[in-house]
Amino acid sequence: MKELSNLARNIKIIRKSKKLTQIELSTECNLSESSICQYEKLQRSPSIEAVILISKALKTDIGKLFK
């Protein structure tokens, strides 16, 4: 569960550091805004495919999302 907690926190931190809104990130990775919101609030676990898309959209290494 710690990894998911780290993932949720880091998606939000990295997204904000890149000055992206949830809408902008969702558009970049072709996911719904509600999915991004749910991932960040730990209300839903992303699939590995979604994690890959988010990582590419944020231009960051997948490993960084889980640290």
C-alpha cells in the first residue's frame, strides 16, 4: 500500500511542479480527469498502462513515481 501512497503523492507533486492541471495531464495521457483525481486521492489504483501514460506525460521515470 505504501507504493500506491507514494504514487498518488508523486503524481500530484510532479504534476504541480510542471504547472499542469489535472485536466491538462488527463488530456496529455488520454485518461479522464476523474481518473487522475482518483489516482491522486488514492480512491482508485491505476493500471500499469495508466502509470506508463502518466509517466510519459509528466516526462519522468516510472521509478520516480513510486519513490
